Amino acid sequence: MESADRKTCKLCGESFSSRSEKTLFEEAGEWLAEDFWQDSGDLCSRCLENRGRLAMMYLHERNS
């Protein structure tokens, strides 16, 4: 059972808690989680960062 401040990442399965300091890529991943994939709050920092990096590299190709 998870405590109130710990969650399990929906992508990698790791346990995580929210942090106040975020990288640029993590902020991009959070925006995508809220506006694009609707899974905000369900991903750990590493998965948000990876999503942000990949989106910055490849998402523009989808709209071309």
C-alpha cells in the first residue's frame, strides 16, 4: 500500500513522490501529461523527463 505522498509510475512502475525543483524536460513532460496524454500525476520524474526530451525531438514531425 502506498503512502499519501508516494505513487507508482504508470510507465516504469517505480515508486515516486513529487518534487518542487524540475528540469526543463520534466516541465515539458508535465505539460504533455496534462494536455496531450491526460496522465498528469501518474508519472515519475524520469519518465516525465524522457517524454519531454522525446517530444522535443520528434513530436514536431507528427504535425508536418
